[in-house]
Amino acid sequence: MEASTPLTAETLVYAYASGMFPMAEETGEIFWYSPDPRAIIPIQSYKPAKSLKPIINQKRFEIRVDTCFEQVMRNCALPRPTEDETWISEELIAAYTELHRMGLAHSVEAWQEDKLVGGLYGVSLGAVFFGESMFSFVSNSSKVAFHYLIQILREQNYQLLDSQFMNDNVLRYGAINIPRSAYIKRLAKALKSTCDFQKPTI
């Protein structure tokens, strides 16, 4: 799609189903991407790091789902220590929040002492979850949120977890690169199924 394509919830649905996703430049202009290779995280082979297991077992964080989606996005949009800019613009926040109201975008949130301290968000279509971004104000909070995301995807029989580009962050969760052609085939197959995104029973 062209950079000038209007950004709406409907446009996002079409884009994700076609293997594309948007990112905003510093100017606010939206560009669409479909990288080759494509990074995915195998759902069934994920294992939490040994150092994370005690934190999960001690229940240091309360995990909530979809209680403050927009705030999760805004926290993800904050500049990182190593980065001066963000790819999450106000236009993106508005469009994804509308997608959330439609039941197609979700947040997994880590809370501590009734404060939102970490989390992630993404888009759910068919049996695919498209991971978008995560944030962490307290050490390990986003890692625990991701662990619970995996539990949701496993319980509901999701077939594909898209992580878009390979980087050190997704690599720690077991991300692998596959050719775009292989990704499109897996995407088309997974979109034929239906999954219900909800808090895991564990």
C-alpha cells in the first residue's frame, strides 16, 4: 500500500491479512512494510529463561488482559534509552485503539501494587497474533507479560506469532527468520481458523 493510504481500523485488518504492517516516521508519515525474511516466534517451542521461572512462580506481577489498551500503546511509544524517536504516532494509536474496540487488538499487562509497570500489545486475526511492541518500567515485567501471552496462544490453539523484524529483543524469545513467501503461506492457512484471545487459566 502507498504511504498516503488512510489509516483506519479496516485498513489495518486488510494490511495484516495481506502480510503488511504500518510504522510511522518522525514526521508522522505512515509507511507499510512486508519484510523478507519475516521474523516469527514458534509458539510451541518457547521456554522461559531459567532466571524468569522464580519470578513467574512468585507471582511478582498481576497479569491483566485488555484493561488499559491505549495506555499500553502510549507507554510503548515512549522514547527508549537508546532511541530518540518512536514509530508509534498518534494516528497509529487512534487506529489500533479502534481495532481494540472491535475486539481485534489486545494488550497483556503486568501490574504491581495496582500500577501498570509493563506489558505488550498486538493484533489478533484468525489463528494469528501479530506482536507489535512491549514496554517495561520494572525489571522483567514485559518478559512475564510475554510468558502469559504464550500461554494464551497455546490454550487457544493459535498457529502463528508474528514478530515482524528480527532484533535482540525478539531473539531472546526464540524468534526465527523465515522467507516472506513461507510466511504468506502460513498466514493464509492460519487466517482460516478462529481463536478467542482471553486471559489464560493458569
